[in-house]
Amino acid sequence: MVMAEDSDQEKTEEPTGRRISQAREEGQVPHSKELGSFLVLIVAASAFWLLGGWLAERAMMIMRKGLIMDPVFLKEPNLALVRLTDISFDALVSFSPLVLAMIVAALIPPFVLNAWVFSPKALVPSFGRMNPISGIGRMFSWNSLMELLKAALKAVLIGGVAVLMIWNEWEDIFGLLGQPLEAGLVSAGKLLTFTFLMIVAAMIIIVAADVPFQIWQYYDKLKMTKEQVRQEMKEMDGDPMVKGRIRSLQREAARKRMMAAVPQADVIVTNPTHFAVALSYQEGMAAPKVLAKGMGVIAQRIKSLGAEHGVPMLEAPPLARALYRHAELDQEIPGSLYAAVAEVLAYVYQLSRWRSTGGDYPTPPKDIDVPSELVPEAV
């Protein structure tokens, strides 16, 4: 028994869709800092590699423009602000492609991990995060251990790639000393950019390990106990007592609607005591429709309402049982009972004519032919 209770408290069940949805509403989504850093750095490195020469020319042009001392500005100091605005705009235009590319790169990781979500709950301050005991626990968690391993791996990887690049390019590095200043700066820029690109590209190994780990860790934290799963299923299905109460109220409402329709019936077919079925037939209807039906106390109530409102009644036990069993409320009667009900309606019309014109009282139909397979056993 104790073992069963312990197993119920262990988080061994995969998170349900509802649990994941609730976590996303609270701002809990998988997140990989390594993926974000890698994309921003690789985009920056690629941009410098492709646009480095153009960016350098633009930077030199802006620097020259800013260092030139025009006598006009010495005479009119107010023009200095205009010149500063012009230089700032040139710098913004020159470096905007690089900045825009890095912004796009920073926005890509949430889409890759399906973690793009806006959660107002995540913006609410949580004093629980300031708990020193929880902070110490996080310092010695698996996540902290993984971060330490990633930091060590990055140091070894980046350092190794840097050493390898220096070893392979050492002749070009020392060759910079013999080049003219302008040519040497260009060569050094290309060498540094290529080295930076290779170092960042090597980080893909860390990203390939970090992204699956972050996804696994996210779903592992959301795992549920068996009791939580049962409780969630109960909440989704609804409490049995509440559901029973709702069904009871629905039946009561349907019964009231059914009783309210009894005065509109053309005839009530009875058993005579155990069953009662109220029928209505209007011009344009394909077949008579059941307005109310019941047995026992409900049948007596239908008969009482019918008597209060002068609804004709006909005792036809087999037909009453067949209608109760096979005809649905607010639906037309089955086709197999058309002939039997037609006899009843013919009597009702004769009775209505007698009430309006007098004459011989119509004889109620007896031994109405009802298919035997439709007649349930008598109660």
C-alpha cells in the first residue's frame, strides 16, 4: 500500500497537453541561450565577412567627415549640431544592415523551439525566486552542472580552434609586419574575420548538444504524478456529483417543456394506467409528432394535464407501449406505426366533428393493428 502511494507521488507520467498549455501561459517554454548566442554571432561573423570591406570604407568616410575642420563651422557654432546629425545618420544607414540582421537572428530561436509566447504572468514579480535556499538548490542542480560542462566545453573548443587557426596562419600573421599600413590593416581585418567566423562555426557542436538537452529538461520538469493525471482527467471530465446534478436539472427542464406541450396535443394514447403518449398532427407535417410521453407518475401527470385542457384520450394498450418504446420525443412516429396512428387520428377528427355539429357519437377504435415485434411486454 505504501509502495503504491509512493509511486503515485513520483513524476513518471509525460505532461499532458493541458499541462503544457498551462506552463506556456505562465511563460515556461524551452529556451537555449547557446542557440541564441550562436545565431547572433554567426550572423555577425558572416556579415563582417561579406560586408567587411564596405563597412570599413563607410567607417573611414564617416571618420574623415567628422575630423575635417570646416571654417564655416568655426564661424557658425549652431551648424555643428546639424553636422553631427548628418554624420550620425550616415553611421545609422551604414551599419543598419548589420544591426537588422542581428535582430532577426535574435528572434529566430523562439520559433525554432516553438517557444514564442507572450505571457503577462511571467512579468509578475515572484518573491519565491529571491529565496536564498532555492538559490542554493539551483546552484547544485543538474542544470547548473550542465552549464558548467558547457562553459568548460566552450573554453576548450574555442581555445582549440583559436590555437589551430593561429598555427595554420602564423606565416600570414608575421607577414603583416612587412606590409604597408593600409594593406596590413586590410589583411589583418580579413584574417581576424575569418578566424572569428571559424570559432563561431565551431560552437555548433555546443548548440547540437544544448538544444536537445533543453527540450528534454523542459518536458522532464513538466512531468506529472499519476495522481495529478487522474485529478486533471477528473477536472476535464467534471466531478461525477456535479455532472449528475446537471443531468438531473436537464431532465427536469426537459420534463417541464414536455408537460407545457401537452395542452397542444391532438390526442393522448394510454395504456390506460402505465403509459401515456401525447401526439400532434398539423397540416404540412409528414407524420404525427410525439409531444410528450411517460410511464407511471409521469403518465398520470400527462393524462391529468390533458383532461384539464380537454385533450381527447384513447385507450390502446399495445399502441401506447409501442409508441413509448419506439417513438422519440419531439420526433415523428416510426413509419411502421403510421397505419395504427391513422386510425386514432380518424377517431379524433370524428370526435371533433361530433363536438361541433352533434349527431351520433363516434365509436372509439378497438383492436388497433400494431406490429407484434414493436409491442413490448405489458407492464
